[in-house]
Amino acid sequence: MAASQSPQSPRTPQTQHSPQTPSAFDPWNPAFVANPYPAYAELRERGRVHYYEPTDQWLVPHHADVSALLRERRLGRTYQHRYTHEDFGRTAPPPEHEPFHVLNDHGMLDLEPPDHTRIRRLVSKAFTPRTVEQLRPYVDRLANELVDGLVAAGGGDLLTDVAEPLPVAVIAEMLGIPESDRAPLRPWSADICGMYELNPSEETAEKAVRASVEFTEYLRELIAARRKEPGDDLISGLIAAHDEGDRLTEQEMISTCVLLLNAGHEATVNATVNGWWALFRNPDQLAALRGDRSLIPTAVEELMRYDTPLQLFERWVLDEIEIDGTTVPRGAEIALLFGSANHDPKVFASPESLDLSRTDNPHISFSAGIHYCIGAPLARLELAASLGALLEKAPTLALAAEPERKPNFVIRGLEGLSVVL
């Protein structure tokens, strides 16, 4: 449940364009998307901040800087709590994109205090370690059932058969979405998350708007039903908070549910398939894990670090900031390169090596600061559950075909992962 990316707003290009970005960084090049880590090494070698003209962003590749800037209050996930679009040198999104932006902009990930603080305080009760631990029997049972199905079939697509249904079902169960209503959730999420890529196309925007409208209408109806008949679920809890003190508007409630679903499974799905693809490419590490299940907790952290499911996270510069002698002006956008930070040799010994026994592992795949992933405990539980079930029930699991990587750069994943037993 790693944090999600911020959709791009139309911008007035900044005038200060130094230092320039090395040409190896090319997020639309399939070769780069397949393996961005050598380009990240070049970025780190060349400096601490780089202007990238195609997206009008300042790229930050070093772990220390990324970690510090995630906590820097001169940066924000939004600027609209302080500035108009015009004051900030930006252009308002097109009116036809409004349904997406209304949905996105009222979620706590794209809010700053005090609204962020208020919403996060309400939602965090559902994601405390104690609350998440109570979900363990359900998560373990579901993981085992899904793996049993894969084993009975003699193999299949690890993405669609295990990685995807597990976190979708868990977060839907928490929200109180009936099982019969869950089929559109993943497609809606995928279409909305398309807007978090760099320079999304108009076709992508149209899909995101359509999904936003449909998802919003569905949740509005579900909220109305829960008002009449409350249940023991998160939506009912948010309704109670709303009705008792008007501390959560209905739009905030809807946006929060969509955010929890999107963030609650996109990263977990991709971490699962990225992780198994890494294990198949590192058979010595897979053999070590099969021989010692006590490695599962450190393996989860290392797989999140090694091939980071969210490669880039954005912040707006609310007040100008200096990075290594370079002034990044107010109104600029900083792109924090999580994938690069997680491979920084100043922090990680042999960062290009997969080491499932790595204990000193301060990866930032779950972000940091006030926007640290609220669902990190749940994501860890789900990843450990599916990993453990596959190790136990499918000890001969093997790759059936070379996977195809999704063309996306920001949200990193595979089109599928075919396996056999």
C-alpha cells in the first residue's frame, strides 16, 4: 500500500534549467523502463538535483535528499491550500477533467494540514498494527485458498490468480464492499492510476474521468445504503464520524475510499509480481528462502527495495529551496526518485544485489513524513502471507515464460507472470 503519485497539472515552464539531466533518464523508452537502475546510478554520479525539461521537473536521486525532502514542509503534495493556480504559475486543469480532480484532490494523499491531519486521524484507526493483526486469519486463509487454486491448475498467471485478488479482496472487505460488487474495482483503479504517469495522454485522462464518475456514483449509493443499515466496516465508521461531527464531508469520504482501494492494492500487486520475478532471476536467493522461511520478513523488505513498485513521488515547491547550491524556485515540481534512492550505495551495501537476509534496510518504498503509507502494516501482512503460502504449497514453482513489463514508469509492474509447478 505504498503511497501514490500526484497527477500532473498543466504548468508554465520554469526559467531556471540547470543542471541538465543526463540523457540516460528516459521514462518513455522501453529499455529504460525494463531496467532504470543503471540510469539512476548515472544520475547519482552526476549530482544531487537535475532539471528534466520533458516533464518540467527537478529529479532528486539520492537517498539522503529524498528522505529529507519527504519531511520538508516547504514542499507540499498540493499548493491549493496556499495559492491559486495563477499565483503559483500553473494552469487550472481542463474543465472536462474535473470529475477526476475532484475525486483525487479530496483524498488525504493530496491534501496538506489541517485537512490532511483531520482525515488521516480518522482513517488511521483502521490501520493500526493491532487492527491489522486482527485481519491476519482472513488474509492467511484467502492467500492459502488462492494458492490452492493455482496449484490445482498446475500453474497459471501469478498476477491474476494470486497477486491481484488478495489485496483487492482485503481492502474491499475492510471497506464493506459486497463481494458481488468487486469486479469493477481493479479496472476503475487502473484507469484512475493512469493519470499518475508522466505527461498522461488525453485518452488516459478520458478513461480516468469515466472511472472517477462511475466509482463515485457507486460509492455514493453504497454510503447511502450504509447510512440506513450500518455495518462493522470502515465506510460505516467514516459515516459515523461524518454524522457525529461533520469532520468528514461526503466527498472526502468517497475520495478516501478510492484512495484506500487504489493505494491499498496497486503497490501490493506490483510488489508481489516484481518480487517473484526478482526471485526467479536470483535462484540462489529463492533457494535460500525455500530452505529458511524465517527469512520472509526481511525478504519482504528487500523485495520492496530491490524493484520498487512506486518509482517516483512528486512534491510542489511552496517556498524556494536550495539543493546542493541549486535554487529550485517556488512553483516548481520536484520528482523524488524512490527507485534510485533504494539503490543508493551510500546507504545500501551492494545495492544491485538481491539479499533476502539484508537487515539494515531503510528503504523508502512506503514514503516518509506525514504522507508515510498508512497501510504499510497491511501491505507487509499481505506480502508475507502470499509469499509464505506459495513457498509452502508450491515448492517447485517456476517461471513458464519471460514476462512482459508494463510500459508505465511511475507505477512499476508486469503485464503478467506465467508460472508452472
